[in-house]
Amino acid sequence: MGSTWDWQIFLQDTGGGQSYLAWMMSAWGWTLSVALLGLVVALLVGSLMGILRTVPSKGLQFLGNAWTELFRNIPLLVQIFLWYHVIPTLFLSLRAIPSFLLVVFALGFFTSARIAEQVKAGINALPKGQRYAGLAMGLTLPQTYRYVILPMAFRIVIPPITSESMNIIKNSSVAFAVSIAELTMFAMQAGEETSRPIEMYLAVTVLYFISAFAINRIATFIEGRLQVPGMGVGK
């Protein structure tokens, strides 16, 4: 009897006026919100830091390298605790920021370090003659990056960024540590309340898979549309 699965448990009331299914859907929404907002932060900050690591300025290169090394060498869970427990005590104005946004920043900055590495690699993969040609045509360095280098480099790094986009969905599960009501916290609490952890964790696993797979399909479509002839992208 103990090994029999009971999927009807999701239709039962939690005692708070909603079913476990509704609770799980709400938790899924929180997971997607944390992950997608974190991805936006990661793409913006990571792209900027990756670009800084390739410009001919030692000061800017140091800034980009320092950011990358700092955030990729500290475990994500530790960074979340630092943002949640430590940083607000140092900067009192941050106490007014919801814990949800603090987790977004932690997740986004952690992932930005990995994206910075990939953007740097994408830029360095291009022939140096493209930069020299842009400068020779009278473009400034920012214009050369904007119109010549970055359009090609970002197409090259779509595959690894796809992987990071999928990883950020999975990494969002650490948000349970600071009481964000996402999927992992739902599975833990609902499993204890119902004594049906198998059903809860299996359902959550399916939702994580659907989320990551959807991002993979979207990114693959974009990759195919923006493929660079001869660079092997989209194959």
C-alpha cells in the first residue's frame, strides 16, 4: 500500500483554500520569475563584463576579470545567503528590497560570470582583422564593437548561453533556502504535509524538465535563425 501512487492528492485542499495543484502552479510561477529575471540580469551584466575583458584597456580588463573571478568562485548558495543576511546589514537601504529581488540579483550575478567568460571567448574567436578593419574605416572602438564585432560574437555564443539559460532554471531551486515559495520549497513542504513526497517530487521534476526543455527549444530556434555561415552555429 505504501508504494501505491496517489495522484489525486493534488486535488485535495491544502487547508488554505486552494488545492495542492494550484499551490504547485503558483510555485512554478515563482520559479520561472526568479529564473527569467535572473537571466535578464545575467545577460546584461555578463555581456558587459565579457566585453570589458577584451577591450584594449588594462583598467577595464581588470574590472571585467575581477567581476568574473569573484562571482564564479563563490558557491551560489553562499552568495544567496550573503545577499539575504549580510549585505542588507551593510547597506540599510537594501532592507526595503523584497527577498525575491535579492535572490534574482544573486542568481543573475552568479550566472553573469559564466556568461562573461563565454562572451569573451566569442569575441576572441573572431579574426582580429575585423576589429582593425572597423577602426581603419573610421569607426570608433565602441562603434566597431557595436556594428562589427558583437553581432558576430553573440551569434557564436548562443549555444553556450542556451546551456546557461537551462542551468539558471535548475539553479533557481536554491531560492528555497531564503523562503521563496518556488518549486523545491513546494515539494518539501507539500511532501511533509501529505506524506506523499514521491508524487510531489516527481511532479516538480517534470515541471523543471518542461521549463528547461522549452528554453532549449526557443534558443535552438533563435540559433538556427541567426546562424553564422561557416562558423558551425545551428548545426
